[in-house]
Amino acid sequence: MTQEIYISIDIEADGPCPGLHSMLSIAAVAINPQLENPEIGHWYANLELLEGADSDPGTDAWWAKQPHAYAETRKLIIHPKDAMESLRDWLRTLPGKKICIAYPAGFDFTFLYYYCHRFLGECPLGFSALDIKTYGACVLSLDYSQATKKQFPKEWFDKSKPHTHVALDDAREQAYLFCKMLDARDRIELTQRRYRDDAIEEAIQRLSDLRGK
């Protein structure tokens, strides 16, 4: 079976809609959850604004409260086409089947998908992405509306990987969070398997006892 490599994507933008607004920066962190140290690589770029696009006033107001993070998005900016080509080339160096993950996928992946098709004519990560929040809801058997970070177990978060609104930091934080979700899923499955095996063994023993009477 081909090993799945997860690509945690985080983007920063000056508005909510790709095309109407610009992606300011994008980061990708590749992980192999089967490894003790799962991160196997990362990529990051700050982008020039799209020609003809406008920033969103509400997003501008939000960025005004995050001056350090915004300043990080304006360092070493490159043309979006160069960025997407660099991302594609980096992805090609990675082994295994690549799965895009994001939090929320409905925001970050739509920007990635738009930019890839506009400047590459294709998306190297396909047309779908796994939403980390949804995955967490499934692992914990929560309704989607209940699946917030406040409801997730504290051990799923690493204080050394804070959410800073700098794309690379956030992509790494999300990758770590997803690995913890995978660990929790495996532990739950193992516990359920043990209960099932114990129940089967108990039923067999009862049947054996009945036959012995």
C-alpha cells in the first residue's frame, strides 16, 4: 500500500474570496504520521498582490490588530506564478500519495486551488482536501458545531507550535494537531477491538459451558 503523506496547508489573505482578494502568503508542511518525528519537509512563500484584486475592509481591520504577522507576509514577496511553480516542484520531491489537509479546508484550499489553476492550469494536490476540524469531530463523536479547539483535548496541542497567523507556524501547528487526532483514532480503534475480542471470547466460553452441562 502506498504511504500517505499529508500536506498541511495554511494561507493568509487580504479577504475571504480568492480572485476577488489576494493570497498574501502560503505555507505547506509535509508529514508522515508513521515516523517518530513526522515532519519530513516544509515550504513557504509570500506573494505579490493579484492585479485587479481589492482587499476586504473587514480583513484590513483585522490585520491592523496583527501588525507583526502582517509584516511577515510582506517579506521577500514573489509573483504568484513563481510561487505556484515552486510549490509544485517541491511537492514532486516528496514520496508517497499526497493528501492536502487544512483548518478549515473550505478557506485555505479554495485559495490554493484557485491560484494553482490560474497560474499552473492544474492543482498538484488534486481537487479535494481533508478538513481537520471535521476529522476531529469524527474522532471525538462530536457534532460539527461542537468541534472547536476549545473542545479538543489539551494534549492535542503543542505549546511550542503556537497559532501566530504566520502561515508556516500555523501550517505546522495544524500538522501536529492532525497527528494527535490520528493517534487518538488509533487508540480508540484498539480499545474497541479489545472489547470486541473480549466479548467474543466470553460468548465462546459461555457456549462451551452450556455444551458441558
